[in-house]
Amino acid sequence: QLQLVESGGGLVQPGGSLTLSCAASGFTLDSYSVVWFRQAPGKEREGVSCISRSDRMTNYADSVKGRFTISRDNAKNTVYLQMNTLKPEDTAIYYCAAKKLLLSVCVLSGDAMEYWGKGTLVTVAS
């Protein structure tokens, strides 16, 4: 079965950290650009971070730049999102999505993504 599965969400206090995982099954993720999105209640989906195939490019939304880090472990067929200095406004469901690209680029867009995970909830509250 071809799928992405997110994990690692939970409840954390402001200033805390979480690491989200996006694991692929049924296909090899290292040929894909992977994007992390989030959607808070009542808000539109937002592209948070992305990593290109071959890890040559990463991008971050201004709202998370300097606090979040995206990375990939090809041996585990998994992409991670390390989130530090979390704020209440980071509360959302976080999704990962993947798109196969020939070029080593990535953009914070959900257009034409081939695979989507079902999401993991991150709640930042004291």
C-alpha cells in the first residue's frame, strides 16, 4: 500500500520541542520532494517547510524560520520536522505530502502532490 504516515504530534508547552515523522511505505521517498503543511481550526492550510529530492534545497515559511528544521533519513524512508521554541500559534494538524520531481527543488505548495498523509495533531498550550 502506497502511503505516508505522520507521527510525533502531541501536547507541548510553549517553548517546548517536538519532532514529527513522515514515513513512506510502498515507495521510496528519496526521489520525492516532501512538504510539511499545517492547518489550524478555522484557517487555511499553510505550507510550513519542504525538502527537495537529494536534499539540495529546503524552504521554510517565515513564521517558522529559525525554529523548525526539516531533514530526511533515506535508510528509514522518512522525513522529519524538528520543531523548537513552539508557540501557541503553531497549534494545528500537521500533514506531509510528496511529489516526484526530476529537479532538486521544492516549493511550499500543495499543487499536484501525489501522496498525502492523514495528519498528526500538535497542540501548544500551558
